[in-house]
Amino acid sequence: MTELQDRILVQEHLAHEKEAPTLSESEAADLKQRIKAELEKQDAVLVAHYYTDPLIQELAEETGGCVSDSLEMARFGSQHPASTLVVAGVRFMGETAKILNPEKRILMPTLEATCSLDVGCPADEFRAFCDQHPDRTVVVYANTSAAVKARADWVVTSSCAEDIVGHLDAGGEKILWAPDKHLGEYIRQSTGADMLLWDGSCIVHEEFKGLGLQDLRAADPEAAVLAHPESPAPVVEQADVVGSTSKLIEAVSRLPNETFIVATDTGIFHKMQQQAPHKTLIPAPTAGEGATCRSCAHCPWMAMNGLDNLLAALQSGDQEVEVEEQERQQALKPLQRMLDFTARRNLSVVGNA
Ligand code: 13P
Ligand code: SF4
């Protein structure tokens, strides 16, 4: 897929994007009460990503659910006894929950919430790419469809990608990596592995700019820079800490710095600020005008999750994630491989779970 085709596909998906409405305090309180009652009545638990609305994160914590990165979301959902998982995040997170837990009902506030990495890696093109390189071990990022996972040997998230690729490289394996080219390049450099990269990117992280960051650092030399590895190399190269959302949150509490420049979705500020209330957080500079992303530094699809559609999904049950059974079984193998690997290595992640 060319970059232009990729952008057109992403724009088509963005056309359906509808940000959750802003709620008054009393509206939010009322919705929270009603959701709590539904969760209990339906034996359901809420599993939310750090980029979602703080109101959803609070609700997950208040009801014994989980707020975490994508690896821990997958683990938590599998280990929790509830018969329904309500996944607040983006589509691949709901699909991952279904692949791992076919017996559970998986609901999402909206099934329209996708991810530009998923959109930019259509399964048929991806399969053809893999077929052209049969000598390579196929490693895909979790931000992909069930169909793409079904063609992979391994699934990874940003919490464990380096360890898994490092392990494969040590065993002499050559890697075909998809879809995020920035994360792939970062791992290629850190592990030295032989990696062939798919040309995909995250529209949110893609907009962080190295030059703007340089200026900001010059203005505040004491600030530490935190970057998610989906950011482009000129940003990652300037970072003091590079890693998954959970690793970046942990860094804010651990490092002595008072100020942090953060190159990832600003939804993460809620948890950072909760854990380190006296620290100052500054969003890393983006391209601003003319950027692909409609709401820079905030994922437009994560923003589709709100209390209103979460309640509606519980009431109607119509935003249920389904994965075709044969595809599910195929996708389970590389996903389970990741979970087994991280359990063996005891790769712990930070969430409230
Ligand atoms: P994490 O696995 O680090 O939470 O990242 C998920 C994601 O979509 C980042 O954009
Ligand atoms: Fe996908 Fe980027 Fe949104 Fe994460 S922030 S879900 S990678 S589009």
C-alpha cells in the first residue's frame, strides 16, 4: 500500500469518527451510577486503556476493573471471572479480548473505534507480503486485525516487543515486522535484528516533531522527555525514556525531574497526574495546522469512547465483538505465544489491576 492510499483509507475511517460528548458533572454522575448498576446486573467488568476519557478510567477503577496498557488489558480480561468484558479502547483491543476469551461476551462502547495501524494493514495485502518472504518469522504489533494476527507467528505489544524480537534474533531468526515502521525501526536499532518493515504508522504519534521538541527542550533543559516508540526517530532519539504507556507512567513517578515533555496521547496525563500530582506535564509539540490527525496528541478513535455510548452498549448489547472461529483459532496461537513468553520472563506491566 502506498502512503497516499494509506492516508485515504485512514481519512475514510476518520469520517465516521464521532467524539464522545462533553458531559456536565451531574450528567456524568448519573451515567456512572447507571453503568455501575448494569455492570453488576450483567456480571460485566470494565477494561480501559490509559488513553480513554478520565471518567471511564475512574469508573473502571471504582468498579474493580482495569486501566492499563494493551498487554495488561489482554491479561486482565483473560484472568477475570466476569462473563462479559466491556473493553473501552479501540477495536483491536476488543478483538484481542474475544480471541483469548471466546466463551465471554465482549462489548465495546463503539465498534467504530479503530486504529490507523490496523486500517493501514489490510489482511489480503499483508498475507501477500508474508508470502513473498517465507524465510522470515512474522511478528505483528497488537494494533492489527484478527485476520492479520491469524497470519502471524508472534503478536507483540510495546511492553514486550523488544524482548521478543531480541529472543528471536538470538535464535538466528529473520523478522518480517508489521505494521508500525517507527516502532519497528526503534526495535531494529535496539536489538540489531534483521527486520523487514511494513510501512505503517500511528496518525497521533506521527505528528510529534523532532525540531519542535528540540526547541522545547532548549527552553526547559531540566525537563525529561518521555516518548512512546510509535513516535518518529527524531523524537525518540531525544527521549530520556522510550516505552509502552505503562513504562512512561512509571517514569513520571520514578524520575526526580519536576517537568516532563510527553510524546504520546494526552489521555495518559490523567494516570500520570494521579500518580505524581505535583509534577508538570507538557505535551510534546505536534505539526498543528495541516496535520493528518484531527486532534493532535489525542487519538480520535480513543476519543469515541464515552460514558453515554458505554451505557448504551450495555443496555442494547449491540456493540458486541465477534471474530470468525477459524480466524480466532489461528490468531490465538501467536497471541498465546506472547502471553506465555511474558509470563515466563515475568515481564510485569503497571496497571491498576
Ligand atoms: P500500549 O500498549 O503502550 O498501551 O500502546 C497502545 C497504543 O495504541 C499506543 O498508541
Ligand atoms: Fe492506534 Fe495511534 Fe490511536 Fe494508538 S494512538 S490506537 S496506535 S491510532
